Amino acid sequence: MALQLNPALDTAYIDQVYGDDPVILYMIFDAFLSDSLPRWHALHQALDQEDLKESASIVHGLKPSFTMTGLTGIRPKVELLEKAIKENSPADALMTMYKTISAELNSMIPILEQESERLKQL
């Protein structure tokens, strides 16, 4: 049974890692929405306060969740943000990177929410 996921997600990666298991995929999506997304928003505050140590810690911990959720196109951008944080890039440059990634991420949130709800019903 193919899960017929939204093609905006990396369905090849998801199929390779999770197969046709709707339960595990629901748990992954739900965890991203309930845990990773609030931490992503906390990164905004850490960057705004120019707390580079906290920013680096948050972004490093979040990297795998983008891949696990099928947001593989966003992951390299998050890695570049982490690198820029570790290189002490100017605060405005870091915030610009964060906002660019956030815009892309925000377009994917409704998809993750819809897929999570749909998978929960399977």
C-alpha cells in the first residue's frame, strides 16, 4: 500500500526509510510539529539576542529532523546557517538566513499537518 504522500515532501527518502508504515511516519511528522517546530522558533529568539552558543546548539539539534520529515531540501540550508553561526557571521546575515529558511518551512507546515492528520486515520 503506497501512502500517496504530498510530492512537496521527499517521498523517495520517506519510502526508503519508512516504507509504507503510516504509524511511524505519523509519529515523525507529529514530533516535528510538536517538538522541532517550537525549537525552530526558539532559534529566532536566540539569534535575535545574538546568543551564538545557544543558536548553534539549537540548529545542530534540529538538523536531523528536517531530513527525517522529508524536508531534505531545507536541510542543506540549515547546515549553512549552522556553519555561519559557528563562523560568527554578522547578526543581520544570520537573521536573514533564518527568515529565508522560515519562509520555506512555513510553506511546508500545512502539508505536514495535513499528512499527519491523514496518516493518523490510516
